[in-house]
Amino acid sequence: MNTARYVEVALIYDGVDISRDIAPFLISFTYNDNASDKADDIDLTLEDRNRLWVNDWFPTKGDKIIATIIVHDWHKENDVQTLPCGAFEVDSVDCSGPPNVINLKAISTLISKPMKSETHTKAWENVRLSTIAGDVATRNGLEFFWDCRSDFYFERKDQVEVSDLEFLRGLAHDYGVNVKVTDTKLVCYERELYEQKKAVDTLEFGDEKILRWRFSSKATGIYKAARLQYHDAVKNVSINTLVNADDVIKGANRTLVINEKADSIADAQKKCKERLQAANSKEITGEISLMGDLRYVGGSTVEIKGFGAFDGKYLIESAVHSIGNGYTTSIKLSMNKETKKEKVSAATKRKAAKTKKSKAATPLPEVKNVYEGERVKVIK
């Protein structure tokens, strides 16, 4: 006999397991997992017919919640899989009716830590990016994980009255490094490296588990090149460098101009390259809603097939796991750089072949113009 598959949410509230107690009231649960930049969050909607939550059980902002999604017999019998969502702190509580419900939103515990809210001033000299990130992690009591193929050296970097999170994210993005913060870890990873990871799944057109899909190709905000211009008054050195994009499929005709400091031409070229990649990663995007699947998380990759021009490998920018009337996962995607470069190369070859074929076409026959007595070509 086949066992019916089901999903449940395990919740630890201020150190107490309330999973069974809250189950009768739980209308829906949503977990937003982002690859970088945005803090993860969870959203709970609870039935409050007896007005318990709005009174004695009213949540306190700042309360800590540890959430885990557990699926049973999802892909095969006697199989149990879990997705640890992390630790969160209650940020807002809304009540509405009728019917009486309470909505509780909790954000990754990063939100309440000094890393986001406190400003600092600090100078680093003769230092690498990984060292700066490690110092930030240590100051905020976080484990540090560096997942990049290369590091970046700076003669000097100044943090001036900004939060650690704002400073580190701004600096890291200039060099193609994404920053992800959970309640216990500060992770710095190279986007391009994660784009090359093995896909967790292949989604094909017509697949029954796909509920809805949408893909988009745009030219707005996409650039053919980036130029950085800077004059160092102290060293009396001017930098003016241009880097062309190699992964824009079509339609881009603007140059991204960057007016900010660069330590050298190599540094300027690196900034141009990464700014281009960050902007142009939004050229080909997609959104897919499908039957719930724990494998889909921010920072993973997926293969898309059968969608014509949109086929290829994509990075999952964010994944939303929703439990309520069933279990669904919604993912936002961006086509990875290598796939786009392959499409650019294929388009270039097709254009070259078309031009060659046109030049090799049989010339039009000549006929005598009976009025002028000249040889002319027939023009159709």
C-alpha cells in the first residue's frame, strides 16, 4: 500500500518545540531563501478564532524562531527529507478579520545584530578582501566562509560611518563576490563559481510538476561595455579603461560609466567586468512555480529545456517554499554567463554563415535594355 506523502513544519520558539501545539492553528507557512543581499525571512498565518493569539499568546517582537521544513514520502516511500530554514526573529505581527487571523513575519537574526544597525569607522591598509570580510565576521560573532577562486589586494580601504553589512556588500560586489549572512555564518562566494555548479534538476516544458512559468529577455539596463574614469590627485595619475561585454545576446547599445576610485588599471578593469556581469545577469530571467521540492534553494542551479530561446542553465536567485493548501516552491532565475556566451557565439556563427551564403548566391542574369542598348541586371 502506498503511503500518502505529506509535509510539516518544525518550529522552535525561544528554545521550546511548539510544532505540535501550533499545527492546529497554522494556515500557511512561507520561507524566502535568497542567494545574496536580502535577508531570509519566514511568514506564518495562524487561525485565531478564539482570539488566543491576539491576547495571551501574542508574539513579542524579537522572539527567536528556528524553522525546519520536513517532507515525508515525497519522492519514495519511507523517505524523510529536511530543509533547515535557519533562525529568525519576530519582526512584525498583524491581525485581521473576519475570519480572525494573525500574520507573523520573522526575519533572519542578522536584522537585529549590530552588523546591520551599528555604524563604524575603520581603515585597512595593505589588505585583502578576505581579511576584511573575516574581520567583519569576527566583530559580529559569525563563522566565516570564503568560497572564491581568487582574492583581491587593496593598498587602503576605509569604512566611514556605515554599517559593517553595507560596507562589506558594497566592496564585495565590486569584485564579483556575493555576501550571504545567516544567523551563524558570513559567507562570501563568487557568483560565477556558483553558476558552474552541477544543476540540482532539469525542468522541461510540459513537465507535470511545473505549475506556472514565465521567462523574459530585456535590453533596458543591459550594457555593451563599461568604462571607468578616475584621476588620482595625490599620485597625479589618470585611469580611463573600457571593458566590452562578451555575454550580451542582443539589443544592448549603451556603455556603463563608472566614476569612482580605482587603485590601478587592473583594478579598474576588474570593477568594470564585475559591474557589467551584475547588470547583464538580468538580461535573461525566469520565474517558475512547481510542486514543492527541497532541492531548490538560493545559489543552486537548474537546467531549462524545451523553452526554445530560453533553454540553458540558470542560477536560482531566490526560492520561496510555501506550505498551506499543499506545498509549492517558486524560484526566480537568471541565465548563467556561460550559457549566454554560448548563445552569443551561436548567433555570431549563424550571422557569418548567412552572410557567406548571401555572397555566394548566383548573380542575377543580365538582359539587354531595348531602349538604351545597355547591359543591366534584372532587379526583382
